[in-house]
Amino acid sequence: MKLIQTPVKGMQDFLPEDMALRQHVLGVIRETYARYGFCEIETPVMEHIENLTGKNGGENEKLIFKVEKRGRELEKSLQKIRQADGISTDAAGTELSDSALRYDLTVPLCRYYSNHKNELPSPFKALQIGNVFRADRPQKGRFRQFTQCDIDIIGDASVMAEIELIAATCDALHRIFSEVGVSGFTVHVGDRRILRAMAKSAGFEEQDFDEVFIILDKMDKIGVSGVREELIQAGYDTDKVDRYVGFFSDFAGDEAQDPAAFIRSTCADCVENGVEQDIGTILSAAGAMINDDITLKFDPTLVRGMSYYTGTIFEISIDNYSFSIAGGGRYDKMVGRFCGQDAPGCGFSIGFERIVTILRDLGWKEPGTAARKAYLVDMKSAQGRITEVFSHAAKERAEGIQVVVQPLKKNAKFQVEALEKSGYTEIRKVYGDTQF
């Protein structure tokens, strides 16, 4: 049987030029976040199934790649299913799995922190870069295996965490995109507490909030009228729906930049104390730290898909692209689910694959690197000549020059062209009498 050449659907092979771009972007990210005091950690790609199906991940829990049990444990589960009467497919799937590939880096971080909290500083500033997996429908900029770059601050309940995360992320993105002449992107800032207050003010019950927010999250695609229609189709009272969507229909003019005015006009009687001040402080302080060509604005329509968010949420969009390039928020209740003691947490995740896609579309070129030289050696040369070439190459590498040594092919023209395409500016053919 002939083996399959292409990668599994939704996953990618990377050519050398792809890796050059990816490693460069990762280098900028690491260097920038290090300046802000974030320490890099690593967690396994697989997590306990209980951790990933704990109703923290919202819609992403439907996209989990589950890993089947092995050996005797699998046999026990199969026997249990055979003996069960009318077990559902979902229940059977859960019974057969004891672990799964992580769908994001936040759940693993919270497990990591709860396991090592006595060994870590407080607040703890973590940088995590790694592959995550979702059984999603592949499309441009969206894959089933992709790299996430997260920064998180655990142990700081103040808005200083949000301010630091926004400033650091904007700094990294500005450095990355300035290389291709892109300067304009927008940081949208909202708050789950405001979303809950508006839903409550409109008359929705708390148990309905998650479904209401899932529908609201489609606002940028279906508009206010589409949100109204879906809420009514979901069975909610028309008066409640009309009052709720009316909050967003009126969101215009000066209120677009004034969270205090928006809160007073929609949900002042239901919102938690301090929310208005928190949003104002974040917008003011973060705005003073970011580059002038970055727009920072209050956005009460922002939802974010993860149900674990408890407060401030944020997302970054870029002109002429329909998807966000970064997002995150505050999750103060998640660590407590692992260790029984809550710890405030807040994080920002860069959409690494989307950023790489944009840079490639815009014709990114690798910045100046070390000199690159190639020696193409005639293999008919004496053994001592070959040794001499490798010794000479070793000296040049010690001086910081990138050197490759290859046998000279019969059709050297294509060999030379391939090396030039890879950035080698000095290519020498070495024969028995060549002088260095």
C-alpha cells in the first residue's frame, strides 16, 4: 500500500523559509516579554480528561481530541459499556478516554500553578509557548494543530495585571508588524461583569447567561438584528430580548469611548462596585504605555468564548482582516478548581499562526543575518583537499559565518540557484588546485 505524502488535515509541514519566519517571530515575542519579567515555563501537550471537560473551555470542549485508554483500563471500560443499558455516544466516548490533547494553554497553566504554587513567586508572571489541538474545521489561519503564545499573571487581583498584559502584548505586536510596515491595530476592552449586569438588567436568569453570551458573540457577523432573532428563536421572552439588544443599538457616539456613560445608561443598578473605575484605569494607564498608532477602546459587545472569564476581557483586531490576532482576560476562579483556594489570574494569548499568515501574505523578508557561504567540493579531489575545506569552514563558523559544504553536483547551475534562493551570497566551487 502506498503511504500518504500529505500531512493530516488541519496540520502543517514547514519548509525552511517557513521555519525562519516562525523562529524570528518567536524570538521577538520571547525577547519582548522577558523585558516585562515574564518567565518561560512548559506543560505537557496532554491533560487529564477531567481537567479539559470541566466546563471551563466553552465551545472548545466540543473540539477536544480525546486519547483512548490503554491495556487493562481500556478492557474494563469496554466491558462497562457493554453492560450498560442505553449509554449515549458522548458518555461512551468519555468512559473510553482518560486524557486528551490540550485545546489551550490556560487550563494547563492553572493545573501547573496549583501543583507548584509553593515553589513560585507571587505574583507569578508566566510565558508559555506550545502547540494546542482542536478538532476544528480548517481554513486560512485556522488549523487543528497550532502554536499559542500566552502570557499570564497569577496572584495579582489589581488592574495592574491587565495594564501590564496589554502593554507587553502591544509592544510585541508593534515590533513584529513594523517589519512589514503595518502599524494600525485596535485593542478592544470589555468586561464580563458588565455583560452579566446587562443581561440581569434586561431580565434574563443567571442560568441563561452563557447561552445569551454565545449568541451575543456573533454580533460582528450577524449584527444587532441577527442577535435579536437568534435569542427569540432560542425561546427567550421578546420584551427581555428587545431591552437587551437595545443596549447595544444605542452604543454609539461619545459612549463608544466612555464606559462610565455606557454603564450608567444600561446597567448601573446591577453592575458590581468598582467595575466602572477598573475599566477607566485600564484604558487610561494602558493607553499611556502603548504606541501612538495603536487604538485602545472600550467594547461592551466583546464576549470571548471561554466561560472561565470572570472580569476584564480583551481582544486585538487588525485592519483589513476579519479575525482577531490576540485575546484574553481575567479568570479569578479557575485555579481554585484545582486546589480549593482561588487565586486571581489574568492572561493574554497571541494568535501566532494568524500573525505568521499575515506576515507571509505581506511578503515578510528575513532581517539581516550572519554572512552565508557555501563550498561546493569536487569529490575527485584528493582526501587531504576535502579535509582542508572542512578545516577552513570550521574557522569561518567560529567567526560567526554560516557555512555549508556540499559535494559539487554534475548540474551545478541548479545547485547554485537553490543555495542563492536560501540566502547564500558567496558560493565557491572547490577543485584540487583552488586557493582559499
